[in-house]
Amino acid sequence: MRMLRIFLAASALLTLACLTPAQQPKKRRLLAIGEVKGFEHDSVSHALATIEHLGYVSGQWDTYIRTDSELITKKDLGRNAKNLNYFDAVLFYTTGELGMDAQQKKDLLSFIHDDGKGFIGVHSADDTFYQWPEYGEMIGAYFDQHPWMTFDAPVIIEDPNFPGMQLFPREFVLNDEMYQVKNYSRDKVRVLARLDPKKLDLKNPRVHRTDGDFPLAWAKMYGKGRVFYSTFGHRYETWDRHDIQQMYMQAILWSMGVGNPDVTPRPLPKN
């Protein structure tokens, strides 16, 4: 059986190598932005390097890492510079009011909403662009404190069928910084993971939600485009976990149009 698996794997590689360039599967392109205009997260470099590595070793996408937002435009920049028309998805691990003008903002929303491209928000991506309400609507929520800071967070996987969520146990503990959110509604997103409120200190004065709903990851449609967000990834070590890597890898591929899981919004489960 082992020899058969080796033979099949070798045959697949040989077949791929024999394909002409026109026959080869198209490799997708991801623009990963690490621009920071607010709190400085030490894990940003490692996070984006991990994202680039996942795309490279899987052969699924090429990653263009930037610490500025210059390429977020549909304008021809010249100088062999790429623009949004070149990419299949954009990933933000960002904070604050980024240096994008009104046309760039319009182009980013059009890229997702009208062109049907993808957006992936990592951790503090919802701690970005408070002065641009359309961004908050696109991503699905804004940061509203992290009442428990970095702690052993009681996580519940709400949708184990979504790509990348299968490796997590139904309930587990993750030591990371978990965000509380505002400007958020379950009527607009498909929650994939949340905190277990029964295991939280809800008397913490920085807890603002009274409904016990603390989402940690969600997916949603934005016009024709696909949007994924997760708060996972504050700590450097979080990015070394295989399950976290697979969650983001599958989320990136989904945002680029791979697969068609159900992202219909659902109410908060009663148990």
C-alpha cells in the first residue's frame, strides 16, 4: 500500500511536469498588507511570512507582501508596479487609518463587491479605518476592546463544515488575544467560531456586549466578493500552529473562489 501511494504521488508529479504552460493550473495572487498606523503587533512579520510560505509550499498562490497601501488601486502605476487588477484577494493585518485616498478606498470596495474578489482580515484588521464606515460594513465589525487581554480563551467552533475549521476540536482552549466587537450583526455574517460565554468573566468592566455573543471568526459575502475575518493571530506562537495555518490557508482559497460552503447568516445557538 505504501509503495502504491508513492507511485501515485510520483505519477501525479510527472503528469504535472509534462503539462504545457497553457495547461498548468493558474496560480492565484494574494496582496498581503502589513501597514500599521496604530498599535504595533510584533507578530505581523511572522504572520505574513507564514502566509507567503503556505502559498509557496502548496503551490496555490503567490504572495506580494507590502507594508504600505500603494498597490490598492486600479490606476496604472507604471514602473512594473502591480495594482488590484493583478490580484485575486487582499489580506490585511493592519491597524489605524491607513494612507489610502478616496479613490483607493473606492477601488478596494469595487475589487471585492463588483469584481468578486476576496478579502481576508487578520486580527487587528477590524481595528482599522474607523473613520470609513463602508470598510466596517465590508469586514463585518469593528474592534471594541479585548477585555481579557491574552488568556486561555474557551473557543467553540460553531461551523465545523467551513473549509479550514475541521482540524479544530468542537471546543478547545487557545492562548491568544481575543477581540470583542461592535457594529456587528449575526444577520450579516456566518459565525464560524466564538467564545464560550459560560467560561468568561462577564463582570470585567471592559465587557460591553450584553448578549453573550463574542465571535472569533466569520465569513460573509460582500456583493459578489467573499470576506473572511478571524481575531486569531495576536501572538507570534499562534502562527506556528498547524490548525491556525490551515484555517487561514483554506480561508484564503475560499476568498479566491475555491469551494462553495454555506455562508448564510445564522442566529446565536441557544446551547
